[in-house]
Amino acid sequence: MSAASEPVYDAIVIGAGPTGLACAIEIQQRDLSVILLEKGCLTNSLYHYPPHMTFFTTPELLEIGNLPMTSLNEKPNRTEALKYYRRVTQYFRLDVRQYERADRIEGQDGDFHVWTSHRVGRTGHHRARKIVLSTGYYDLPNLLDIPGEALSKVMHYYREPHPYWDMDVAVIGGKNSAAIASLELFWAGARVTLIHREPQLSNSIKYWIKPNIENRLKKGEIAGYLSSTVEDITEDCIRVRTPDGEKWLKNDFVFALIGYHPDIEFLRHMGIEFDPATRRPKTNPDTLESDRPGVYLAGVLVAGMHTNEIFIENGRFHGAQIAKDMERRLTGHP
Ligand SMILES: Cc1cc2nc3c(=O)[nH]c(=O)nc-3n(C[C@H](O)[C@H](O)[C@H](O)COP(=O)(O)OP(=O)(O)OC[C@H]3O[C@@H](n4cnc5c(N)ncnc54)[C@H](O)[C@@H]3O)c2cc1C
């Protein structure tokens, strides 16, 4: 298609997670044209969560576009959430371009060019007046940065416990993900050691999980090393620095579940400025426009390294803030 005949959308939303979908719905409801680019499948991050996970949140707090979400239980599981977001996307007839990654954005407010690559290697190009970035944080795990981390036995994502039955497994971390993985692995018959650098597990662990993990640690059913750090990982062992000195522990697998972070480099290439300490991108708190005019940020991206501040629960409201400003700027509508 020649550049002259190429459609120019009012907006391109990059990332079709819950936040990106909420943004596209709000934009479309204001009669503005919008497409979403998604490098994986619809709600790709949720798809990659542990298959049997249950959300911490009750269904109404995951709703977007005012479409009711229901669940068989008090809290929905991953399968129910995936079904719900598929249904929402169909209902609003959102134009989601799955398996199309946004690689580069050029141009300026009113005339942006987005270069993309498809699953099959083809490249693409789209034009839009405004850009919304809602690329999340789940693609980039925080790293331990220690020798042995690149071994194939070291994982930064936990899915399910079966492969680790009768194995020596170390879980590193002290928040919800580490607590849940430790418990599930223990229940499935793995010999689990939980290692956390702080003197106690995080207070952010959900109230129905915390006593469970604490009791398993107290009884010694799960071995616990607090105020401790893993310093080295080898094929068969890990070296742990503990308050009682250094220990070598027999080990088959390591789950380093110490969080995730947004793709700061991608944002930096887009010319977006950050607070150096928090990596929080500079945004207008009312409109969520970044300091690159015409580029809005939505969802967990807005929190920088403080990824525990924005969830689906609150990130879903960014869509209305952004779309309102976009409408005002594109149509002059107050
Ligand atoms: C195990 C777990 C349980 C959780 N439970 C809850 C809960 O109970 N309640 C709650 O509110 N929150 C929960 N959260 C947090 C919540 O899932 C995230 O805050 C939420 O997914 C953020 O939504 P988002 O749309 O901003 O980002 P994401 O859902 O991460 O979506 C970002 C999307 O952008 C895509 N993308 C990235 N880069 C590109 C690119 N260059 N081009 C195209 N597409 C791109 C990604 O593939 C992804 O689909 C949980 C998180 C985890 C890890």
C-alpha cells in the first residue's frame, strides 16, 4: 500500500492487555478510529500466567467497558479472565492485530509512524495521530545478576509444580509469586527452600496466603532462609549467604521470582524521560500524556519500577483519562 493510500488512525494502542483494551474501548466510544498492536496473543501476559492461577481480585474489579464479568467462585481464575477479555474484544469489535510487535515509532504529534514485525517475519507500517503505550511489565524479569543465572535450571516464571516432584527446588523471593510457588511445589512433593533477602516475608502477601506459608516455614516443611541471598548457582548446588555464614545447598531447580519491570529501553528510544531513581516515566497526571507530545502511557508502565502500585483494578481507568484528552485535542470537543 502506498503511503498516500495508507489509513491514518486517530490512535494506535500498543499492547492488548487489559489496560490497552480499556483504552481502545474508550477511544472508540468517542468515535475515534483505533487499532491495537499486540506482539503475542490477546492479553498475552495473562495467557502466560500459571495455568491454574486464581486472581486476587473479585471479578467486578477486572471489568472493562462496563461489561459484567462473572466467575464460578469468589475470585476468577485465569481461564475465566481470558474468556472474559476475548468476549469484551468481540463485543466492542476491537481491531486487534495479534502477533504484530511494534518495533519503532517515529514522527510527531498528529503524524506518527509505527514500524512493526509479524510472527512470520514480515514487517509492517501504520500511521496514527496519537499513540498509547500499554506494554506492561511481564516480559522482563528482574535478574539476580549472579554466576549461574543463565543455566537452564534457573527460571523466572513459575507455571505448575508437576515437573519438580521429588526434586530439590529453591524459590527466591518474598512476595505473592514466591509464596504461592513455594506452597504449590511443596504440596506436589518437591523439597522446597525459600530464600528471601529481607528479615521477613513481604506484608503485601495476601492475607489468605501469608499464614499458610509462614506455618510451613515454622514447621520446617519448607526450609526458609531469611536475610539471605543466593550468591552462586551451579549444576547441582546453590551457594547461599545467610546470617549464620555461607551454605552450599543441593539443588536441581531455581525459581527466581523477584518481580518484573517495564521495558525502559523501548520507552527511552521513544524519547520518554524518567525519574532516575524510580524509573517512573514523566506523565501529566490528568491526561497521562508523556513528555513526548501525543504519546500517552497507560497501565503498569506509569508506575516505573513500582509495579505493585498499578494493577488491572486501577490501570483499567487510564483509558477514560487518555481518551477524554485525545478527544478534546483531536476534535476540539470540550
Ligand atoms: C501472577 C500474577 C497475578 C496477578 N493478579 C492480579 C489480580 O488479581 N488483580 C489485578 O488487578 N492485577 C493482578 N496482577 C497484575 C496485572 O496482571 C497487571 O498489572 C496487568 O496485567 C497490567 O495490565 P497491562 O495491560 O498494563 O499490561 P499487560 O497485561 O502486561 O499487557 C501488556 C501487553 O503488551 C504487549 N506488548 C509488550 N510490548 C509490545 C510491543 N512492543 N508491541 C506490541 N505489544 C507489546 C504484551 O504482549 C502484553 O500483552 C497479577 C500479576 C501477576 C504476574
